[in-house]
Amino acid sequence: MTKYKNRQWIYSKRPEKLVDESHYKIQTSTTDCSSLRPGQALLKSEYFSVDPYMRIQQSEKETWEEPHPLNTVQGGAVVGKIIGIKDPHSSLQIGDWVVSYTGWQEYAITETQSLRKLNPKEVPVTTALGILGMPARIAYFGLIEAGKPKKGETVVVSGASGAVGQVVVQIAKIKGCTVVGIAGSDEKTTYLKETLGVDEVINYKQYPSTPEIKKELSKLCPNGIDIYYDNVGGYITDAIFELINRKARIIICGQISQYSGGLDNPELGPRFLHKILYQRAIIQGVLARDYNDRMNEMLQEMTPWVQNNSLKYKETIVEGFENLPNALNMLFYGKNMGKLIVKA
């Protein structure tokens, strides 16, 4: 029986600020199909998802769940191939592409019922990690159900060129909204405007304070802001609250500006609650896991959008399993465009 050398990235030290290779160690072992129990499959990992939420899980305090335990494999979504299976009741078979949550390891044994089969003839398999994966799920349901967009409304999206943001801005356009996208470089804002069809864009690095970005937003949103989809937090969000309309919806999906040093000892929040009172606005936090059981609902609507190119996307693919920790670090310097993926 073939034995496979299995490298695993073990999360071994909690970061105080930025996360990098020093917070991990590589562990090597072997695995084979003899370890399979009934109802299990052996996967060869091909593509690894790299996401900001991983840094949240590394907080020493409980967030939406207990902190990621030390000295265990770093969790995360993976696209891979089945190379062994012990489940006569499953329709899955050797050679199938699947998406799983088996983390940063080259080979993984997992329950077949936890796997979602992918069809590479329908769409590229990497889309299961981005435009048709977890980021798309929270973009879709976060905007549609928490944001409740109406034709003609103004939607502002921070982190607009990222894995979630690039989906939000396009769905908002499909729903007939005027969209303003905020990103961190001219390359990203050009992509938003020229490729994704965003109406107005802001490179926030050109407006490094709340008053400056508020002034620019007020020019681009002359009718105020109806929906704010927040992936970033910080001073950008401070400015937004001065411009919201009555019954505005503020969707908190991420606060990446706070993840490297502000998780366990967060900065004091902006003094915006009076604006929420005056405008009778709603602030709602959203997590992708809240919509896990509705994945098929999202895929039914969004897969055709990807197939006919009405929903466009970018992927930043880093080569090499050994580069996973440094790829995670890239997120906090804005070095990725769209979904960040590591190819084994």
C-alpha cells in the first residue's frame, strides 16, 4: 500500500500583532489508506484558502468560538482530490475533486459526508474557495439579507477588491444600486471601475484621515449612504457614519484593520451611536457560517453568473505549500487582488 509523506503546518505560537512563519512549525509524518475508517476518504490537497478570519481565530480570547488551539494543524478550506475512499454508500469516488475543511496539510483523512463534490467541467475548482465559496456566501447573504438592497440606493464597500468585496460590489450592481468601492491602490481601484463596473472608487491611502476620506465620500455620495458593507473598520468606518441616510444598513463582515494588534486589546470604538439614533439605522454583524446550510441556494443563482461572465473575479495564487504562513501575512499588507490561494 502506497504511503504518502504528509507535511503539516502546525499553529504553535499566538501572534501579538502580525502573523508570520514564526508562529508555525512544519511537522512531517506519513499516511495511507489503511487508516481509513468506514465513511472516510483520503484527500490530496491541491489548493489552500487563505482568509482574514484565520487571524481572528488566533486571538487569545473567545470570538465567535474558542481560540484556535495551539500545536494543531492550521484550519482552513482546501480543494483537493480523493485518492482513497472507504464508503460504499457514497457517490464519491477516487479522482473526484472536492472542497473540504481539512486545513494546512498535504494529505488529510476526513468524513465523506463533510465533502462537497466539484465539477471542473462546470467552473474552475479554485472558485470553490472564492467566487463560489465561503467569501461569496457571506457576500451574497450578507448583502441580500442584512443589507436588503433596493434599486437606486447607494452602497459603499470597504475592502472592495478583496475576496468578499469583489462579490459584494457586483451583486449590488446587479440589484440596481450605485456602488462606491474603497481599496488600497490605484491598480485595485482601476480594476473595480474598469472591470467590475463600480460607479465610483476611492484609494483610501490618498485620504489617510477621517476628515479627508469623509470629504471625498461626501462628493461621491451626494445622496448619502444607504448601505455600508464593512470589511475593514478603523477610520474609514468612522467617516461613513457621518454620511448615512435614514434607515441605513451597516453590515459588519470584517475589521481587518484591527486584526494585527487590536483583537485582544481593541481600540475604542467611534463615537457614532448618536448618528445611529438620529437616522434609525441598523448595524448587523454577519458570519459566513450563519449560512452554511444555504450554500446550494447561493450556488444555484451565482454559478450561472460565473459561467456567463456576468460575475467576474480575480484570484491571487501563490505557489508552494511552504509559503502558506507568508501568504496569510500578505493579507495584512494588501498584497493580494481578489481571493488569495496557495497552490500545493
